Amino acid sequence: MFLSDADLEAIALTLRLATITTLILFVVGTPIAWWLSRTRSRWKGPVGAVVALPLVLPPSVLGFYLLVTMGPNGPVGWLTQTLGIGLLPFSFWGLVIGSVFYSLPFMVQPVQNAFEAMGERPLEVAATLRASPLDRFFTVALPLAAPGFVTAGILTFAHTVGEFGVVLMIGGNIPGETRVASVQIYDYVEALEYGNAHRLAAVLLVFSFLVLLALYSWRPHPRKV
Amino acid sequence: MKVRPHVSIALLLALAAAVAAPGAAPSATAGEAQIAVAANFTAPMKRITALFEQDTGHSVRTSYGATGKFYAQIRNGAPFEALLAADQKRPERLEAEGVGVPGSRFTYAIGSLVLWSAKPGLVENDPSLLRTGNFNKLSVANPKLAPYGEAAMQTLSALRLRQALEPRLVMGENIAQTFQFVDTGNADLGFVALSQVMQDGRIAKGSGWIVPGDLHAPIRQDAVMLHRGRDNPAVIELIAYLQSEKAQAVIRDFGYQTE
């Protein structure tokens, strides 16, 4: 077999992490993107900046804060322990939370751009046809922003697959739980198993290229309203 | 927002100054050594480096990290002039592969393993807690990469607890991260290097059990000079200094044994 069972397990885990993160971010990121695209509040700047922070911050900073806040002496750790969930570091769901923060801008920004690009006009027209605000959002805004969602989904998914630093800091390298493909490769390199590292690295390289190729080759049909 | 011109000019000047700031000018006699050091040896190395710099006027630039990573980096041209490894295997390989200076290898420290918790009183002076299972996670260094991790797994095997505790393990990438998992309280317990918790001859905080040396193979840590540093007086003197009684006493203070 080209890849070992451990590699396949790491890949499966990576895909699961990326899928769940992307789904959560569709739900969490869309309202943020909508608000950012429509608001005139003076909080628009600060919120936009916070959303973009993971683009700039080193993963070590994010990983460090997550480890400390989710630890037993941190506020999130206190909360999860009180709720009986236990501690999040070294668990799959801890990685999910880390990835949601880490990939947030990759979801919010393309969707926000799509919402902004459609302008007010389609929504106003729908309003004159007596569509309720919720109706307008789901039947007008979301379909019009669909290309933005596709871009955001692909970028978020791919970015989560490529995550390394945050996982290294809060994962604890547990097979089947937190040992994702990038960490597995790192282990191989450190253990001088370059053959194994090459094989898994090649898989990730091809995968990343194909995803980006799909993204850049894909052109949405321009819609007229 | 518009940036006022004099503000932006000041910013530019500050940036230019920062970029152009010269490093410390090297003097004629004092040299600089660039050394890669295994993470477990961080604390003693800092003390030894300070003494060495005082005594010789040379300066030492140290990088601390996983031995395996340093090995890979050195094989790929990293500018280190000596490696203080956490094991014997990597220095031996470097020497065999012609990157290390033949005959320059020596054991600078023999490490001790400790079962440690950041909570005072949690670990009695024995392995009983491991048997009761009254803890959330047990942090160990990745045994594939770190000799202290290997020693930890050997200890668990010797105690016949390896299979039972396997599901509770979290792995640090090196011994520093392993310690950090325990120190932040995310793992109740961990097998760390005694040097990480030892100060002035005793365990400085939390609670711990020093693992008897017969439960695992000795953790002999070797240093090797690399070809890059063979003609650098700072490196040559540092290697000799590490074997001096003064440095060896510091090393013992941190819970290592010496030869």
C-alpha cells in the first residue's frame, strides 16, 4: 500500500476536521459577514479587524491563547469543566474550536464581499414585493451570494487542511484524535523517516493544488437581476 | 483614515533605523559560537553559557529544541557549530555521515526522568497514582523523537502499565512542550526531565517522583562538534568548558548525573 494505516487515519481525521470546521463556519460566519456588509455602526472597523486577526497572527499566538484559556485555569476551561465536558485541549473538539478561529477570515471575507457586491437594490425590490426581511435574506441575498459561499467554503476547507501550528500547540499528537496529516508529516521528518514524509507530503501537495485549481478555474455565471 | 505626512515620515525613518541597526561589532579576540541544544538542557545551558561568556569573553548563540529536528536541519545545512543532543544516536549518525568532527563526541550529561504534576501533593514519592488512574492525562514526549519519551514508555512497560495508560497519553513534540502541557494544568501528570523541575537540588514546585534509573535505559546525552565549528576558538573552548568541573557541577545541580 502506498500509504500506511496511520497515514490514512491521519488523512481521514484531517478531512473530518476540515469538513466540520467549514460547516460550523457557514453557520457562524454568515451572520457576521452579513452584519459587516450592511452595518454603519462604529463597531464595523473593530469587528472586521478581529475577524482578520488570524491572517496576521502567528499560529503560535493563537495556539498559546487557546491552550491557556481552554486549560483548567482559563475561563473557557472553567466553563467546560463546570458543564461537565472536561477540558478541550488534546481533543478533537478542541481542534475544531481552534480551527474555527483560525479559518474565520477565510469564511467571512469572501461572503462579506459577495453581500457587498450585490448592493441594496435586489433587497429593496424584494421588499416592494412584500418579502419579509428573513424571506429577503434567504430567497434573495443567499442565492445571489452563492459564488461567494463556494469560494469561502473551499478556502476555509483547504486552509483547515493546511493547519499546523495551532494543532501542534493544543493537539497533543493523539492518533485518531488530534494527529492530523500535517503533524504526521512533521513527525516523520523529525524521526528521519523521509520516505514516509515524502509520500504523505505528495498527497497533500496534489490535493492542495487540485483544490486551488478548481477554485481558480471555476467561474460563476454572471447573474442579472 | 489619512496619515499625516510628518507622522508617516517619522514612521519610515524609524523603520529604516531598525533595518539598518548594526549588530554587535565583533572584537578581534572574542568569537561567537552557534550551538543547537536539546530542549531538556535549556536551564543548565543558560547558566553555563553565562559563566562561559564571563570567563572567556566569547559569546554563545543557542537554539533550543528537539534533537531530531536539529539533526534534520544540520543535515540540510543549518549553521550550527555544535550539537548538544538529548541522545547518543543523533551525534553518532552525524559523525558517521561526515558532518560531525570525528572523535569530538562525549557524554556531557546523563538525564533523569521524573513523574511530575504542577499540583502540590498530587504525586506521592512513588508511582501509585499511575496505578489508581486518578488523573486526566499523562503527558509524555513523543517516544519516536525524544529520548525522554522513550524512557517514559520504557518505565510504563516496566511498571506493566503501558497498555492500560496508552489511551490517557498526550504527546509533546519535545520535552519542553511535554512539560508545558503539565505546567499549564492541561495534563495532570507528565514524565518530564528532572532538570525542568529541579532547582538547587530539589523539586522546586508541584510534586514529583524521580523515576529510578533501573526502570529505563540510561539517558546518555552526547555532544558533538560540527565541521562548521572546528576552527572556531569559541566552539572549541565551549566544548572543553562543558567538560570542566565547573560546568559539570552546574549540570549536576540540575539533577543530571555526570561521568
